[in-house]
Amino acid sequence: MSYNRYMLVSEFDYELPEGLIAARPSGVRGSSRLLVLDRRSGELKDSLYANLADWLEPGDLLVLNDTRVMRARLAARLADGRKRELVVLEKHEGEPERVMYRGKLREGDKLMVGDTEIAVRKILGNGIAEVDSVVPLVELTEKAGEVPLPPYMRREADAADIERYQTVWAKTVGSAAAPTASLNMTKELLEKLRKKGVRIEYLTLHVGLGTFLPMRTEKVEDHRMHSEWFDLPERTVAEIHNTQTEGGRVIALGTTVARTLEYWGKTGKTHGEDDIFIYPGFEFKVLDGLITNFHAPGSTVLMLTAAFAGWDNLEKAYAHAVRNAYAFLSYGDSMLTC
């Protein structure tokens, strides 16, 4: 594909059979498959996620996102008893609390979640409202919320999702959705990587629902990327410099990490709001490797992966994954591109 002209969102499409969409996690965390793509040669190899250490080298740096997913889905009721569903959105610096809602709401409405009152300050459109809450919404989700599974799973969250829709190292509460590439990682595999000599470091990016929403513009370049709060610790920055100096590779576990590292590489900022949109033609300054799950057609995360792997390579890899019945999306199998 030539990048000397504008690109259409429709060009980043592929046939995804519904039966390949993982509605539930694998029986055991880390038992998923791994497709390995050499982005220079286009060569593909089938492997297992548990064998990830076979594909990384001593001196490589693997960067993880330590955000913790809020139990963002809240059951609320209006004064007359009518029920409404709210999904708490990630909070940005200096901005009021926001929710996505299902059912009709008006400015001035009062809702109750348990014994906590939430007042609708402003209707923003597209099913999103600014609200005021007696209790900070992040705290309220911990007490009264449910796991915010993506709509395509077409089911209610259950007890297993409380553990499995969260990374094993989740720390800083604030995400409205999981950094899904990390859901397959286990403590045992991290320890195996460390023993091999792979460095492990962390950053925080609170994932917004906008990450997984379909693009609604015809031209890729016309899409306006949502912003997400991030923090890149000095220790991680130092390890990136050390790795690059010593000839190792910097590998992102997930597109959230990739966006954060490349935003830092572009701006030098280590804290704040990250709104970088990465699509084919982008010049990577930090990444040497990327681990992802398989993304939905026409999504911004698919385009980021295409930018790194090359769309021709990625299109062939996804066709291979479909033919070989890999599991797709949040609870699905994974892919390493390097």
C-alpha cells in the first residue's frame, strides 16, 4: 500500500468470522497461542504464548502497562425508579467526571447508585454525560461496579471476569477497558523472561473506551484521536536509554504501551494526556517489537499494528490467523511482531 496519498478506513478491513471472537478467556491464563511475525521478511511462525521467552533475547526490554481496570459498569436508578446503566469513563486532568449511559437522561436528572447520588451536569451527545457525584466515581466503581466487558462478547460479566479482565500486575486504578494484550501474561512467564535476561519495566496509561470504538471517518487522516492519561516513570526512561545504548530491543506489551512510548519519543513528555494517532506511514522512534492481540477491522489499534508491521505483512498474518482458527479480540490469542 502506498502512503503518498490519503488512506481510506475501508482499506484496513478483513473478514472476521464471528466464531473466532473469544467471548470468554482461555481455561488457564497464558495457555493461548502466539503468532510470530518477522516484519522485515514477512515470515510467520506459529507458537505458544507460554514460549514467548524463546522469541526475546537477553538485554531486551519489555514494557508493561500497570493500569488497573475500574469495575466501570454501574446499575443506577432515577427518582421514579426507572433503571439506567452507566459506564464510568476514564478521567482526564482538570475535567469533570463523565459516564456513558444507556437509556434516556436529561440535564439535572438525579440518579442513585446504592445510597450515592449522581447528578447529570451536562449531556454531551453520543450517549455521554458530565456528572457530579458525592463519591468519586473511581471509588464508587470499587464498591458497586461490575466488570465492563466489551459489547461484542454479548454476555454479562461473571465471577471469572473479575480476575481475568485484569492483568496480574494491575496497580493504578483508572482504565475503562483492559490493556488486552497483557491479559495472557502470567507471573511465571515474567519470571522466566527475567531469568533469561529480559528487562521488565512499567508505565501507566489509563485505557479509554475510545481505543476500541470503530472509526467513523472515511479518510484515516480525518480521524480525531481521543486522549488518555499516562505516566512514564524515570526508571523506565532510563532503562529505555540503557537498552538502546547496549543494542537491545524495546518491546511494547500492547498498543497502549506503544502509543505512550512513541508519544514520549515524539514530544519528550513523561506525564499528561496522550492523543497520538499512529497509522501507516508513522516513523517509529522507540519500538523494536510489539506484542498485541488480534484487533477488530477498521480500528485505530489495528492501524497502529499495521504501521509497525506493514499492512501487507499484517493482512497476510491475519489471513493466516483466520485460516488456523486463532482466537480474536480481548480474550483471544496474541501476536508478536519484531
